[in-house]
Amino acid sequence: MTSVLVVEDDAHMLEMILFVLSRQGYRVRGVINGKEAMDEMERSPADIVVLDVMMPVMDGWELCRELRVLYPDLPLFMITAKHETSQKLKGFGLGVDDYLVKPFDPHELVARIKALLRRYRITADKTISIGNFKLDRLRGMVVCGNQKWNLPHKEFELLFHLASYPSQIFMREQLIEAVWGFDHEGDERTVDVHVKRLRERFAAYADEFRIVTVRGLGYRLETANDV
């Protein structure tokens, strides 16, 4: 069972978050400041930490710094009362993976935490399964039964990224940044070309998965479960 440590000094907010996450099957613990969080992690490390920014004794910024040094692969989810870009950038600079601004919808909190945990698990094992297909990132290979495809690097990375978030719509510029990087000098048609190649390679397996064009937006990967 996934263990979540929630660090929040507002008693009502803490109780709400613990209740919502426990209803989702997570093993939850709550503390009211960064120092208590560090003590709790030393006793029994959590799988993910959800933390507020403004807290007494040790605030969320300092807690992020400490956690990133001791637990570099720990997912960190920040809750903040401020919407300023500078606050978001500061959080990301300290190693925060995602954030929500108060007040927030508890359902969105759950969805974002699930997505964050999924990203970390994919990064850890380097594989994704789509029906009978397995994407092996270490080898850059797609496997289905006795069939194997050694794809060009960017094609594989594009497919792997889309498959990491099935049914999620990605704009072309998002895919460019994720697969080709921020300094890519080409245009968005690069994505279209690579999607076309992937569709041609796996046209016979559309019942397993397919890359769907969302008009005016971008692309998403659709699996058999979505049909």
C-alpha cells in the first residue's frame, strides 16, 4: 500500500486531505510542520510527501531542500496559497514535482497525486505495458509476443511519452519539449511526421492502441480500454 505523508499546519485542511487520500486506499500520516515531517520520514519513509508552503518551525521551502538531499527520488507535491509564477518557479527549483493552489478540488488533488506516482513508477522500472505490448525504455524496444520493433530513438520516446499518459491530450509544443527538448530548432511538423511513422508501423495493431488526432489540440494515445 502506498504511503503518503501530509505536512499541513491547518488542522481542517490536514484532516480533509488525510480523509480524501485514505478513501482512495492510501496509507496516510499527517504532521503540522517540516521538522515533524523530517522526524517522521526518519522513522518510516513515505512513498510521496504532500506539503504546504507556509508552516511554523520549518516551512515548505526548507523541507523541500532537506528532502531532496536525503531522498532524491521521492515524489514531492506542494500545496500553496499563492498563485504567483515566482512561487511556482521557486518550488520547481527546489525539486517540487507538482503543485496545487488553495482552494482546490479534492478530486483534482487525488488525480494529480495518482499521475505523479505513475510517472515515478514508470521512471523507476523503465517499462510500460499497453495491452499485449511492452515498451522497454532501456533497450528502446517495443515487444508484442514474438514480435520486436527497434524504433529510432525519437519515435520510441514519442510513443513512450504518449503511452505514459493514456487518453491524455498533448499539444504539439508539449510533445516537442518532452521529446526533443526546449532548445529544439525545428517546427511542430516534426511531431506530425513522427506520429505518421508510428501509425504506419503499428497500423495492424489498432485494436491494441492507436494515436488519435484531437482536432485543434494535438494527439493522445488511445488503448483498447478506451474504445
